[in-house]
Amino acid sequence: MENKKILFIITGGIAAYKSLETIRELRRDNFNVTCVLTKSGSEFVTPLSIESISGNRVYSELFDLNEEHKMGHIQLSRMSDLILVAPATANIISKIAYGIADDLASTLLMATDKPIIVVPAMNVRMWLNKSTQRNVETLKKDGIEFIGPESGEMACGEYGEGRMTEPGKIVDEIKKYIDKQNFRPLKNQTAIVTAGPTREMIDPVRFISNESSGKQGYAIAEMLQHLGAKTTLISGPTSLGAPKVTKLINVHSADQMLDACEASLPADIAVCAAAVADYKIANKISSKFKKTGNDQKITLQENPDILERLSKRNSLRPKLMIGFAAETENLQDNAIKKLSKKGCDWILGNNVSDNNVFNQETNKIFFVTKQYTEKWGLMSKKEVAQKLCKKITTHLNH
Ligand code: CTP
């Protein structure tokens, strides 16, 4: 953990005394610790004791202009590898959940782009309080990690969940977390992922498309990136927020998606998760179509099959080509047929009857390779991404 920098926020709780021991243990493991002490935290521990144990100055006021000049709060929030909040009171947890930035600690937590680990410490009733639990859920959904709280006797004499985790365990958990973050088995690989629907314009304001949300493709792209692959996500129109990938290319039509894929080669891995419209409009018109009082016909022309095109390339074919098979019937047979027809290496078949996949959080996959098939149970789209990426990692590293 040499040179790993931790910004350690100490908020006001009786458990703040454990922070001193935690700082000592972190330093024993060669972490560089800089502390921020909230006003109520300073009721329990003093800046002087923190400074002598951490070996760094303690920050506490947001609007110290002199300090702000030397070390802006944005800079302070980003110079560390992670931010630890210990003890974390119900108050700071709710501030993070609601995005309140009214002192240095809460402002740093809002301004940071670094991982945050929260170590709660509070009375059992406060911990179990519905609003605290709601806020904890919000933080977890936002990707914030928790250590504890533990059960046991509390400073106030009550017994239950809410005790701050012991310093040794906090440091172990931090080390585990960092090891996990440093796990980059795909760091020498590049990946292309397609996601979302495509839109095929009829005229400048009307189009045909489908219900795909893009969630599964985004989850896969982010997981590949997380495991170290340089990932380009080529996305049709979705309402999803910006994903954490090396490059995002937004497209509308299947033709644009194919062009973007080809321009992104070479790649080691390609996952075609997009629900590409099979047809485009052959007789697309360039101005808004006016009502004529008569029935109209649209002629559909088949779109290029991106998965098939990439899989059957003579040059620059990605080493691992993965597609999906959206089926409403005969899932297994059709998924196996699609694998050989399109020339890809793996297919994830899913049943899209009754609209139970598009825009949902879960997926039930029938996994097909040339050698074997597997039935995966009902999983969240993130779990599907994890399981798939584990298979990709094993395949490419052996
Ligand atoms: N796909 C593609 N380009 C297309 C159509 C599909 O890249 N023009 C990809 C999808 O991203 C998916 C796989 O092919 O990975 C299978 O898509 P699916 O919609 O299940 O099948 P289709 O090939 O469209 O065949 P059909 O609709 O007849 O089942």
C-alpha cells in the first residue's frame, strides 16, 4: 500500500477516538493519511492529536481563503486515492445522500471523483431509523462502499447494530478493496460493445425503433472497462447516464453503428448487445411527410448485420466475438442456430416474450458456445455482465 493516499474524514461521534488508532494502523501499512475534521468531530478529538498521529496537517474550515488559495477544496478532494469517512454519523450519511455541501467534509465528498468508503457509527435506533436505512441504500446504489457497522454494546449503554468497526478490520477491508480495484486482468485488451436500440428514420421526425434500454450493453462495457480493457461503447439512443468507458460513440442508425464499429477496430473483444433494427426505410424522405388521405406503404430494406460482419471479417476480426439472441420462442435452438449462422464465438440467448427483458433490471440467459451450453438463472443485468466478463477473462488469459 506504499504511497496510497487516504483522505480521512472524521465526523462527530463518540467513536471518533477509534479514528486515531485507525490512522496509526494505516500509517503502519505505509498509507499516507490526510485528515479532515468536522466541527462536531473536533468535540471528540483534537486537530493536534490527529496531526501528530497522521504526520500531516488537518483541514477543517471550508472558507479559509488563505488555505483555499494554497490547496483548493477540489484539489484536496482529488489528491487522494480514496476517501474514508470514519466515524460516519447519520448526519453525514444523509448529507451525502441528498448532496448537501455545507462544510468542508460534505463539500469534499461532493466534489470528489475518488471512491468513498463509509464507516458508520451511531446509536442502534438511529442506525435502524427508516431514513438512515433509505440513505444508506442510496449511497450503496451510488457505488459508495460500507464497512460495518458492527453489533455490540454502545457507548450510550444500549446494545445492537451501530458500533464502529474496529481499526484493524477497517484497515484490512480497505486493503481488500484496493486489491479488488487493482485487479485488472483485461488490462492489455481492447473491447468494443454495442448497446441500445437503433433508430431508422422514415422522414426527419419519424422513425422505427424498439424498446431496448441499453442497460445490458452499458453494464457489460463498464465491467470490461473496470477489469482493465480499453472499451469503446457504441450506443444507440438511450436515456442512460454517461458510462465509465474509454470512449463513447453515440449513433442513431444501424449503418452508423456498423461504421463506428469498423472505425474502432482493431479490438480483442466485441460484444454486440445492441438491439439493431433489422430493417431500414428504403424510401426514406427528406422532408416531413404530409397526410395525403390515402394509405401509405413503407418499403423496408435489410440492414447490415453488425455481429455477422465483424465475425466474418478476414482481417482485424476481434479474437472473441459475442452476440445476443433475443427470442420469443425456441430459445435454445434459435440461439445455437444464430451462433453458427453469424459466425460468432459465444451467444447469450434471452427470452424477450412478454416484454420481460427490455427496460428491465434482470435477464435470464441461455449461454451458448461452439463447445457447450449453459443455463444461467435469473440475474440482474450487472450480474450477467460480471459472469460474462469472468468468462471472457478466463478465455483470454488461458
Ligand atoms: N445484430 C447486429 N446487427 C443486426 C441485427 C442483429 O449486430 N442488424 C446482433 C445483435 O446485436 C445481437 C445478435 O445480432 O447480438 C442477434 O440479434 P437478434 O435481434 O436476436 O437477431 P437477428 O439477427 O436480428 O435475427 P431475428 O430478428 O431474425 O431473430
